[in-house]
Amino acid sequence: MEPNTGGKKIIIITAVIIIIFVIAIVAVVIALSQGNDGQNGILNNVMQNELDINDKENTILDEENVVINDDSTAEISRKYGRIELVWIDQNNNEISSPLQPNLNGLTPVKFDSRTTSFVTTTEDDNEWYNYDLQRWANAINSDGSYFVWIPRFAYRITYYSDSQYTKVIGFCDSRGIMKLNDDESLSIISKNNTGIRETANHYIVAPAFSKDTASGYRNGGWDSDISGLWVAKYEMSMETNGTHTETSNASIGNVQISDTIKAVSKPGVTSWRNINVNNCYLNSYNYDRSKDSHLMKNSEWGAVAYLAYSKYGVNGKNISSNASAQYITGGTPSEESIYISNKNQSTTGNETGVYDLVGGAWEYIAAYIDNGYVGLAENGGSSEDDIYGSRNSKYKLVYPHDSRDLGVDYDRINSINNYSLIYRYRGDALYETSDSGYGNDGWGTNIAYFMQSDIPYLIRGGDYNSTIGAGIFSFNGYSGASNSGESFRVVLI
């Protein structure tokens, strides 16, 4: 009788298949392990590179270990930079956490992911805010307007050779704008305005928070040191008797607030446009006098921009543009979509940040050049309470202009010449963040056209139609007249 070899063959084949399968699994595990190690290695290299750069900055900026010379002939590009912030108290001492929000009658709110909306909370709620996690403090006013807290900070800037931040070429701190030389010495290209204050480690105290009376408010500060600012979360909108009003033309929009007409900062509605710069200024001032309300100053725009661009915000990434052609705050009428789908349009990349600073409408800022243009008074008023009427005020900033700019003929040379005169200004995200003042050479290729000739009033942020160039570092000039493309924003102290 033949031996039964078929069963043995089946057993052998089965064993071989099992062995091959086990070997394959082991190979996959090893490959995945090596792949993860490779990815971790790349991540570790990137993180180590960041640490090396920070260590290098700290070494270079330690004046005991580096040679610093004045050299106004030296040059560096300011087109690519990164912001580093430290929290400070009102004596300009560095602290580990930001100063607590000063509510002054506002009600704190926090985002509820279950309802995808903001809900009332208390100031001792540890979920209200956490700037380390890019979650900024929000609050509402009695009219339902939303505001976001910008805490007191100091900053410095590191400049790089390109958009990939591969080579450090210079710095901006309380000693001025400095070029990093090949021998790692520093050349001070331009010093800062008188009145710019510093911390013990040469960081610049953001002027928006500083007492600035000695300079006549030239740096955009206040009559005392403040702990922070409440910035309107959205561009302002109009309400009439509590109902939203579409400002479709100047006869509706170019008016002042009253017992029936109010300015509010709310999501999902069209922003207030077709309004001239003076009515923006007066409406902001009269919005809530108990909270020292006013039209956003350029030092305050700079403070928001720098906080947004730091590790406490989007950390150097471009903020997405509000592309609503209807100028809807938050980019859509759906509040849920604003906080879920459009959160990349905020300064934090989440629902707690400030919206509409990029795209939407251009925003009038309380700043101008006094070059004699006839529209300065026509659009800015001439009485003491008007933006053009009060020549020296903590509620605005008047920039210098070149004597050859007579406020008449538009000429790119006027922009360039005027821009060259603001080289000592700090904290306003103008000279520190752009090279020429005429072109798309602001950080993130933002629009950077300085005020001149017949466009002496400052506007910022770009609009929905600025497909190239809208950004938190964008700036331009405008006549100050009412227009369908300009809006405004209120700040509270």
C-alpha cells in the first residue's frame, strides 16, 4: 500500500505560507518603524534648527558678546521677518502669562463647540482663554457686540533673507533696526523714535500700550500705561432701532450714530460702508465713552498684527482672506460656518481670534499725512472733535510727509519719499514690515502703498477683491471719502 504523502505535503505548504506571512508582517513592522523614525528625525531636525536659531539670536543680541556700530549706510531687506513676543506688566517687567483682561463692563464669553456659538461665562473660568493655545479672550458689550482682548506685550523682529527663513540678516529691537554682518557684529541702520520704550532684554514695548504724552502721542500711545486693548472682533455694521441696516449708498451709510442708529460688531452681516473717514472717527469715539471707544489707531492695528503673527496666533502663516463680495462679516451669513469653516480667516486660526482684518472691506485707520490735500478737511472735518480738526490727539497718528508732496498730483515718488521719513516708527507694522512703501513687498507679499498726494488717509487689510496682496500687513492711502469698499473698526480701553 502506498504511503499517504498528500497530507504531509499540505502540512508543509501550510507551514511555508505561515512562515512567509510572518516574515512579511515583521518586514512591514520594521519598515513602518524606520519610516516613523525617519519622520521623527525630520521633525526633530526642524525643531532643533528652530532652537539653534533662537540660541543664535540670543547670543548675537547679547550686547556683552557682540560688537554694535552705528552705520546708516548699511542696508537690509525688511521683506521677510518673524515676530517674537514677551508678556509684560505695566512696569514693563517680563511675566509668564498675559495680564488679565480688564472687562470694564463687558461680559466674558467662550466658544461652545456643542452649539458652535459663544456662550456667557465668568472671568474665573479657566476655559475662557489660553493664549499659549492660541485661544484669545472674547467678550460682548451690552449691545451684543463682540470684542477680543489684546494683552500688553513687548516684541522684537528677526529679519531673514527669504520667505523660507533660511538665513538671519538682521533684527529690530529697542536699539533700532540692525544688520547682522558676516563676522556676527551688528550695524545699527536706524534708531527708534524718541519715546519708544524697552524692556530689560531690549524688547520694544508695543507703543499701543505705552504712556506717550511726552512725545505728543507721536508713537500712537496713551496718556497712561494700559494693560491691553479690546478690539472689535468684526468690522462694524449699522443697526437702526436694533435691526441690521444695509449701507448700500452714502445717503444711508455716511451718517453719524444717534438714538436710533448704532454701530455694532457682529458676525454674519454686511459691514458698515459708504461712510467717510470723519464719520468713522466720530462714530467710533461716540460708540461707548465709558470705555474710551475710538477708531482703531495704526499702533493698535500693529499690535494685533504682531500678536497674530507670533506663536500666540497663526505663527507666521498668512491669514485667509474674507472673500465675501457682499462684505459679510466673518465671510458668510452662517454663524456656525464662520466659526467652523471660516476660522482660518481669524488671527488665531480658530473661532477666538479677530476676523475681517484680511479681505472683506478696506478699513479706515485713525492716521493720515497732513500734506495740504483739500480732501483732508472735506472728508476729515475741521472742527476740534473731527479727525482732521484736532492736530494733537491720543486718538490718532499724524505721519510726516516729504515737502515735495503738495497734496495734488498722484506720483509714486511721493509714496516712496513719504515712506522714507517713517524709518524711526515702531510697532505700527509699516516700515518694519516692508521695504519700499510702493509695491507688493509687505510681509506675505502684502500690498504696501504708503499715503501720498490725494490719498492721505490710511486704510489697511485689503478687500475681498484683492486676490493678490490682501493681508494683515497690507496698507494703502485713500482720499477719506465715502466709498462702498471702506469700513472701520472700534477699539475699547
